[in-house]
Amino acid sequence: MPDITLLIVDDHPVVRDGLRGMFAATTGFEVLAEAADGREAVALAEQLRPDVVLMDLRMPGGGGVEAITELARRGLPCKVLVLTTYDTDTDTIPAIEAGATGYLLKDAPRDDLFDAVRAAAEGRTVLSPAIASRLVSRVRDPRGGSLSARELEVLRLVARGTGNREIAAELFISEATVKTHLTHIYAKLDANDRAAAVATAYDRRLLP
């Protein structure tokens, strides 16, 4: 079997070096290149056509979700395996919706990472156990996961102690709209007030 070719995408040079070393020391893999952000990743993926792109998510100069979306838009055949430290719904869901084949956390054992890359290369979905468990919980109880992007923005500001007037100014909406968003948030999170909504959101890991 030919080696699985890889493109490593991470904004931290130490992480890239560590991953390259791990794969270089293991038979069956070949690292073609490294990228420090999403834009560079897309350009290299189009040029080199790796089997698998190991993609971090939050990177200055171009994030992972945007890169995954662009790779899919261009119809590139590479599979994307997200490898990140972030496991909140606001990270996992957009990445998977954008077209990621798998989602793994950086604390995964090295053998699990190798297996995940092999699975991704074959087009099989692979998820960190913690991510898989939360996605199942989301399907079974979708209320907390059904917050819109705007509702999540409002909730993040509430969690910082921001008042309705300041939230309205920050998001360029009216106070009445803020109150409407809060009403929807309370209903979806089964909360009676701001404090309960924030506590529930942290419990469900909707907030980082």
C-alpha cells in the first residue's frame, strides 16, 4: 500500500514539528508540507493534493472552518481531519458541517491519531469519544444545541456581565431585539434568568 500523504496545518511551529516527527518515525505516512494558517493550507492542498489534511481550527490569518469550506468548494479530494484543543459545539458543529471527515482532540494518544488518519484517508468518519458523546446528546436533546449564531453572541456577552443596552450597542441591534433573543435563549435552555442560562450554557459546553 502506498504511504498516506499528509498536510499538517497549525499556527504553532512546535506542534507542527512534533506531528511531523511522529509521522516520519512511523511507516505508512508521508508529510508533504506544513501550513501555518487556513489560507496557506488551501493553496498547498491544491498544489500537493495530500490524502489527508490535519487541520487546526483557530489560527490567525485564516481559520480551519473557512479553509475546510474552501477545500470543499474547490472540490479537492483530500480528507480533512480536525486536530484541535477546542471541543465546544461552536467549534465542532461548524467544522463538521463544513465538510471535515473527522474531529480529534490534541490530547488523543498517538496510536489513536494514526488510526484516525488511516480512517480519514479511507473516507470513514472518526470522532474523539468526547465529541461523539456530546453529538449524541445534542441529537437526543437538541434544545441547547439549537441556539442560533446571534443567540450565542448575546449569551457570550451576558456571560461577561454585559447589560442589555451595551449588548444592543455591541451588536448594532435594539434593546427590544436583545430581550427577544434572551426570551428564546431562556426557552431553549430551560432557564428562568440570565444566571441560570449562563450556568446551563457552560454545563452544556455551549460557551468556551
